[in-house]
Amino acid sequence: MSSSRVLVLNSGSSSVKYQLLDMSDGSRLAVGLVERIGEESSRLKHTPLSTGETRGFTAAIPDHDAALKAVAAELAKDGLGLDSPELVAIGHRVVHGGKHFTEPTVIDDTVLAEIERLIPVAPLHNPANLTGIRTARALRPDLPQVAVFDTAFHTTMPESAARYAIDVKTADEHRIRRYGFHGTSHAYVSRATAELLGKAPEEVNVIVLHLGNGASASAVRGGKCVDTSMGLTPLEGLVMGTRSGDMDPAVIFHLMRVGGMSADEIDTLLNKKSGLIGLCGDNDMREIRRRIDEGDEEAQLAFDIYIHRLKKYIGAYYAVLGRVDAIAFTAGVGENAAPVREAAVAGLEELGLVVDGELNAVRSDAPRLISPEYARVAVAVVPTDEELEIATQTYALVKAS
Ligand code: AMP
């Protein structure tokens, strides 16, 4: 029996998403999710891919330790228990790896301490990721556990793109720079786009547009990230489901001085009540498109602002790269919303960007081109797979060590 199973854990503050993969062929053995950890009505949903049937329960799951034990029990029912010798590693998604972590890293006490040191720049995410890691280590202390960082892919950005133009001493003291996020997705999609073009990643320049509820763009030259739209935190850049993205930082002083708002209130406003939901009350692109079809002007304006920002980033990254071989759309909106893809490149024919209406309308889970054959720049839809990427990086590291 081959030992090639990797468990991928994505631990949030009150949730754990997991996938068990067989890395001999990259297939899924089980996927699932525990939600509302710490509440009376926590929920576990588990799907073994052997049957494809989802099962689960609703009951109080007090903490991450109990959640992971419940997951282990579900996996064991399908003969996929965490004590199986076939399980070779656990891969953890870690949101912030700062400047330090440029690669997936086998977790030891020093690595844990460094992830903890980064909490001030990722107060929402790193504590939850750490809890997941500690729990998994307690359960299987003998098993290699690997941290795969959302920021790692962006550590190749040159200083000219990573630095903010603020006082250097202040920036360094508080570790203020552009880190970027969604790196696992940008890495996976840029590589898969090169593959779709039949080329090696080193040969192509790609603009990746990861458009989910959170959204970010990246400029990837020869497989390496040279710029990305998220910064110190995931707030910068594109218009998102609930985040504002770019704006004049003086808006914050204005809201403090004139609006009487506190830093925490403004944080909530810009991260949770802005973007599409702030503009029109909906953050789901399906609902926004439905409203537009009914002639809703508020939804139309929200869509137009979203597209305007997206176009600005396409233009900016075109200039940063100089030559672009492909633009790749990914994540919930990018993979599913044909009108967003069409509008984002409309009028950019001079840049070699054209979308074929018929190809764009095709619904599929496969990576595909939506530009006509004659187009100078390929436009692609490439479904992202962050779990597979985390498992691939984890497995490669464990095999090599
Ligand atoms: P993600 O964060 O990648 O899971 O993306 C979630 C977002 O994708 C949702 O909030 C929707 O806005 C969008 N989305 C998902 N399915 C569709 C669809 N069929 N058409 C348009 N937008 C979609």
C-alpha cells in the first residue's frame, strides 16, 4: 500500500475546512467542514468521495480540539482514520507568513513562534491557523505538519512593488509593507494557465484575477509574482464582496475627525460593510446580475465600480509586465460570472484582449480559453484549487526531507 495521503486543514476562528487527498494521483478521498465551533449548534458535514454522500450532525462542538477529533472519527468510519500509516503529512493553510516564510515549511516550535509573532499584522487569521496547527500536532505529534502560507508566492515581489512610499523607519518598525494574499491560488492558477497554453511557467507572463468574495489581482512574470493588489492586509486593491479595496487613506482620518468613528468602527466599515455590499446591499454577484436584469440602477452602479477598478488593475499590470501572454479569471465570480469577464476586457482590443461571446458563455469546471484563436493575448478561465496546491506543496516537501 502506498503512503501518499495528505490531510489539508484550513482553520478559521470558528470553523475548520478539511480535505483528505491521495497524492499518488491528486484525487480527493474525503472533504468536509465544521462550522460554528464554540456555539450550541455547531455543524459538521462530511463527504467521503467513495460514496459521494454527505453526512453530518448538529451538536455543540466546544473547541478546535473537539472539532478535529470529530473529523478524525468521521474519517475513521470510512477507513481513512488519522492513525492510518498511509497518512504522511498534514498541510495547514496559514494566512500570514510575513517576509520570513517564502516557502512551505515543516512546522516546529520555532516556526510556531514566528507565526505567532506575525499576529499583529494578521489579527483575524493567524490565531485561528495556530489553533488548528496546535490541535493537529497534539493529535498526531509524530506526523510532519507543514505550513503553506498565503503570502509566500508574493515574496518574490521587488521592493519597488512591496514598499509603501512612507517613512522607511516607521514602516520597518511596524513591518508595514505589501505582503499580498491568496498566494496559493495565484501560484496554482498561474501555473495551470501556462499548462493550458502548452508552455512552461518560466515562458509566460500572466495576469491572474482571483475574484471571489475576497478578490485580488497579481502580475506573474515567468512563474514569479512581481506585483499583487492586496497589501499589508487583504483590504487593499480590487472592489470585493464586503471590502472597499483602494481608496484615499485620508478617508480614514476624515471619518475619525468629522464622523467621530473609532478605528475599530472604521475597520468594520471598510472590511465588512463596504465593497459590493456597501454599494448596493448585496455581495453575491448572482443577485447583483439578477437585479441589473430587472433594471436596478443601484446594482448597475455597484457593478460598474467593480469593473472600473478591475480594468484599472488589468491596465496597470499590463504595464508592469510589458508583455502579457494570458489573463486568467478564477474563484467564485471569475469562474462563474461571464458578464464580469466580458465587461472587464471590453474595449481593450488595442491591448490584444478579446473575449469570444460563445466561449465565454460555456459553463465548465475545466480550465479553458475564452478568447478567439486570433487574439494576441489569451483570456482563460482557470478554476482554482487551493487545497490541491497546499497538498502538492506539503507532499513535495515531506518527500524531499
Ligand atoms: P469564493 O469566495 O471564491 O467562494 O466566491 C464566492 C462568490 O462567488 C459569491 O459571493 C458570488 O458573488 C460568486 N459566485 C458564485 N457562484 C456564482 C455564479 N454562478 N455566478 C456569479 N457569481 C457567482
